[in-house]
Amino acid sequence: MLVVTAPLSLAADRQRVKEIGQKFICVCGVCNQLLTECNHFGCQSSGPMLAEIAAELDEGQTDQSIISHFAEKYGITVLSAPPVSGFNLTAWITPFAALIIGGLLVVYFVRQFRSKWRAVPAADVDVAKYQQKVEEELKKFIPED
Amino acid sequence: MAQIGQFALALAWVVTAYSIIASLLGIRLKHDNLIASGRNAALGTVACITTAIVCLGYLFAVSDFSIKYIAAHSNRDLPIYFKVSSIWGGQEGSLLFWGWLLTVYAALVIIQNWRKHSAMMPYVVAVLMSTSFFFTWMHLFVVNPFNQTVFLQADASPLPFVPRDGQGLNPLLQDPYMVIHPPMLYLGFVGFAVPFAFAMAAMITKQLGDTWIRTTRRWTMVAWMFLSIGILLGGKWAYHELGWGGFWAWDPVENASLMPWLIGTAFLNSVMVQEKKGMLKVWNMVLIILTYIMSLFGTLLTRSGMVQSVHAFAQSPVGGYFRAFIIVALSGALYLLFDRLPYLKSENQMESIVSRESSFMFNNLILLAACFAVFWGTVFPIISEAVTGSKITVGAPFFNKVNVPIAIFLVFLTGVGPLLAWRRASPNSLRRNFLWPAIIALASGVPLYLLGIRHFYAWLSLVMSIFVTVTIVREFYKGAAARTIGTGETLVEAIVNLTLRNTRRYGGYVIHFGFILLFVGLAGQAFTTDAEGEMAIGDTISIREYTIRMDKLAIDDTPNYSADKATVSLFEYGKKVANLYPEKRLYKAGQETQPTTEVSIYSTAKNDVYVVFQGGTRDGKKAIVQVFYNPLVMWVWIGGIVLVVGTLIALLPNKKAILRRRSEIESKEEPKEIEAKA
């Protein structure tokens, strides 16, 4: 039964083809996987697309020009990650913006808690000092969780 | 049998509705019998849905193709174990399985807690049964697994008929990992309903101490453990079955399972602050609500196909109902949360930014940021299309670029958090705890670089992993060494006893270590290489220190599939180490005529050699073979096992607590004995 598949012969450096191939999604419409990872049998798209990348590399095209060419030829959905321009820039910025805002909020809350703690009257601070000593002594006997 | 199943589902729907009404009405009227009746109805639901699921299993076993679901997901020659797993192989059955697990969880919770938490339990039952009501309604009216197979006539009227054979189970699902992966994943998803139900009950009854957290701590851990196992088995399945050389592709359905895991992890860490210090009460409520909602969202993503995915077998039009249910559940939970804010005040204050409390907060922040990044990337194609009108793709390169730095920071915090003191860490203790781990980690960075690890993130991941490992080993050693002096135990005995005395703390360290091993395995993927070639008998392909030689090409024929099978010899530095048998299969039954790949893997602690039989050349004389060299993959699976072992340790009761309880019981019994003697 030997199941027939299209041979993949690449003139250009295999690693370079793989690197660029990862910037695209296979357009076969079946797998929705990265071009270099689409290995489903009988795929009519991944082999020719990889060969196209190899041919363009052999012609001396830059990564950017190959990306632009593919986006023009297959549409923007061929790109495996959103372009860093226009509205799609928000895809990249938002997670890190959320992280930074979250970080600032944590610092703000901790500081707010601390300032409240410092506002404790002097007499209480003395008590706190002794309490801390007691706790330190206790720690020698009870392992801390 | 289908009629019995259908009747059981209808009965389950009615009984679930009754359970909710009886529980809530019973509380309002302070009618104990009505409350008890609601509880009994909830227990009765288990019997109903169990009956339905047994009926479905039976129909699969006897290949009753008059039932549409059976005809679409099975065939006569399907092995019996795959027939059983076909129960959750499609839309209708998997939702039934979800609903069944929920009722089983509900029954166990009732049996375990009814007497202990009599005020909260009727509400817990009402919340769990509300979810169950939604699912039984879906089973009955939207995705009924007992619908008949029909043939649409010319006038579009349905005519019942029985096909001679079924369309078969999707070949991708005919894998041992797929038998066990969905149940594990669902046990995780569904399990989070329990802490959610207790959280809601705590808010309704205004019992907002840490009772609900202590009661559900083990339930949450069990759910989290099952979800971890489910995710790992899913990765293992993808690695074996999809044949592209990797185990995680950031597919929307994979992301669906990762999101509740990330927030569930944050919740498990964060509850410790509430238990110890009475802080972060609102935050913990938010986390458990989000975890549960993300579990539902995960099911929605998997089952609706709202985002394009390789799991195309899971698509169907249930999305609208799920979205509505998620909105109702989220709105209800948030309303309760805002209403109960005055009761959720912190009992203590945060003293220092360099403390265990704040490290937990940063750890939570990072886990939530990771979850948000995954969520954002998963839904961004929908958002982008809505805003710009054009579709875009968000694939693995996006997720890797955004999540890898976040994950490395998370690893750093995994090492730092447990070493900081509660309240405030002094400069001395910081120096004492971090000096050596930092020196060893940085010093190990040099040989790693010299060994050729120049990929920055991979290098940083390994350095951080070493840092965390040293901190964990140091914690075990410090505690055990102190015990050896005090008790005369050997170091190994001391480590075992130390762990048993505080299972939660040391189980937690083991979980962290498992996570680090897993992370090392992930870092190894930065160095994956592959080679491909056309091979006749005797031809070879070389990759790094390995060479493969094609020895034999054969055809295998079974009732279920036929296959091209290659026998390949694997040589390491010229010495034969294994025979590998990659296959290309063509399943005979049904709708999927696409061949599938059965890869063959030689796995060592250092690397995997992953051989894929791509197919034959047009002249039929050669085989096209792809070979991947995947470093450190085994550590992903070992890390997963360690993580599960750690969770099991953390689930054990503390020896200290057992001894205390025993002495309490003995001291209570003593006076009775004295009285008896007198």
C-alpha cells in the first residue's frame, strides 16, 4: 500500500527555511499548524510553500521581503503571529501592559498596608517589638510553614 | 436501552431542578425535611446520570447504530476499549461525561460534609445542582446522545434507519492516551466546581472565615492534580499521535486547559496567606470564581470550536448556551462578591514588600499575567476581526515570545517565595537564604554557556532552575540535618519524617521541584533539530550522534486499519541501540480517510530520537522519513510524575496533626475508663 507523499527537496539551508517557515501557518485549511509543523498526509500546501521559501532564500531575498511576499500572496492570516503594526500591535502590548499595571497595583497595596502599619501609636509599637521577640524565640521551637 | 437512557436523563433533569428548589425553599422556610429532601434528590441525580452513561456504554458495546451518536463515533471492528472511550469521543457523550462527574463529585461532597457544615451545605448543593441542571438540560434538549439515526428524505422529513456499520472513531482519538486524557482533564475542570460552590455558600451564609478554604483545600488540590495529569497526557498524546515532533502547539484547546490550571495554581498558593494571616480574602474569592469560569470557558472552547483548532473533532453549535451560562454564573458570583465586600476585610496588614505575603502576591500576579496572555492570544483573532474586519492568526511564536519571559520570572519566584519569612524578611535572613543558591546558579551558568547553551532564554531557564533546585534541596537538608541531631535518625529517615510531619510544606517543595524538571524539559526544546530524507532499504540518515538505517518496509493489515510499517535500526556513535517501528496508518471505517502517523521514539534522559514515517515516494520504492532530535523531553514527563507525587504528599494528613488528634481522643477516653473501673 505504500502511501505516497510529496518529496521535499530544499536547496537552501534547511535550518534557515525552518526559521522562516515558523513565521507562517500552513494554508491547507486542515491543520491550522505552523508551516514547518504541518505534516498531515497529502498536504498540498506545506511542501510547495517551504520550497517557495527555499527558492526565495536562494535568490537572496531577506526575511522581511519573504514575509511581505507571503502576506501579499496568501493574505495576512498566513502570518503565525500578529503583525507589529496598527490595531494588531495591541496583541503584543496588552499582556505586558497588564503585567506592569498589576505589578504597580501590588506595590501600591503593599505600601498602603505598610503606611497603615507605621501609623500604629508608639505604645503599640513597643508591644509589637516585644511580640516580635517572643515570636523569634518561638520560631526556634516551631518550624515555620 | 436507548429509551432507558433517555428516561434517566429526563428524570435527572427533573430531580436536579427539584433539588435546587427544595434546598433553597427549605432554607427559606427553615424546613429541615425539605432541605434533607433536596440533598437526597442531589444524591438521586447520580443514579440517574450513571444509568444514562451505562446505557450509552452498552449501546457502544453492542454497536447499536440506530443511535446517531454511536453511528457517528464507532464501528463494528473498533476494539472494545476504544468503544468505551468513544463515550467521551464526541460532543454529546463528552458533555454527558462532564455532567456525570459533576454529580459524582456532588455526592462525595455531600457525604463528606453534610454534618460538618450544616449551614453551608444546602447552598453548596444548590450551586452544584444549578450547574448540573444546565448540563442535564443540554443533554436532553441540545446535545442528546440518545437521538436516533435518521435519513433526511427529499421533503426534508426524517426517516429513522440503521446503517450497516458506523463511521468509526476519529483515528486521532484511537490512541491509549486519548482513552485516559479526557477523563483526567474533566476530573480537573469539574473538580473546581466544588471550591466554587463552597465559596458561593460561604458568601451567602456570610461565613467568610477560612472554613470554606480549609474544607475545600483537598478538593482543590485533587482537581488541580487531575487537571495537571490531563494536560500532560494531552501533551503526550500530541507527541505520539500528531507526528510534528513537539508536544505543545498553543492550540486554542490546549490553551483552554492551561488557563484554569494557571489560575487554580494561583488560588492554591494564595489560600495559604488567608489561612496563615487572614489576608487576601477578596482576592481568593476572585481567584476561585475565575478558576471555575475558566473551566467552563475551557469546555466552551473545546466544545464549540469558536476559535479554529486542530481539535476540529470537538466542534458543534453549543457555544451560545455555554456563553449564556458563563455570563449568568459570573454575574451571580460577582454580585455576591460586591455585596459581601464588607465581610471580607483583612485581619492583618502587610508589613514589608520583602516578605512571604508579598511574594505570594507577586507569584499570583505572574500566574494571572500568564493566564491573561494565553487568554488574550486565544481570543485575539476574534477581537481583531471584530475591530478591523480582517482575520489574523495568533500561533505559537506569539505565545512563546509573550509567555517565556513571564514563565522564567515565575520560576524565579518559585525559588524565592518559600525562603522569605512571613511579615518581614531581614537583610541577614536574605543573605543567609539566598547567597549560596545564587552563587551556585550563577557559577553553573558559565559551564552551561561553554557547553554550547547560547540561546538566552534556554540558558536563563536552566540557571533559574538550578537556583530553585538548590533552594529546595537546602530546605530539605536544613530541616533534616536539625532532626538528625535531635533524634539520631539517618539523613534519609529524617527527610521522610520531616516530610510526614509537615506534608503540605514539603509536598509543596516536591511540587515545585516537579515544575522545575518540567521547565528544564521545556527549555530543551530550544535545541530541537531535524533531518529528512528518502530512504530505500539500507539507506541511512544521520542527526547529531545518531544514525538511522532503513531495514524493512512492510504492510500490516488489521480489521480496523491497514498500515505501511518501517523497521529502522538506530545507531548511537555507530553502536546499535534500538529498533524503531514508525507507521503510516489508513483507518478503514468512516469519515476520516486521512492517514495518520504512528511515530516511533527512542527516549533517554539526554534526548529523544523521534522517527516519523511520512509516506512513500511516487515510484513506491522509497520511504520519506523525518527524524527529530529532541533534547530533554523525558524530563517533561518525569517532572509531571514528580508534580503528582508532590501533590499526593501534600494531600496526606500531617503526622503531627494525627498524633495530636490521637492524644485528644485518648485523653477523652481516659476518664471513662476510670469511671468504669470505679
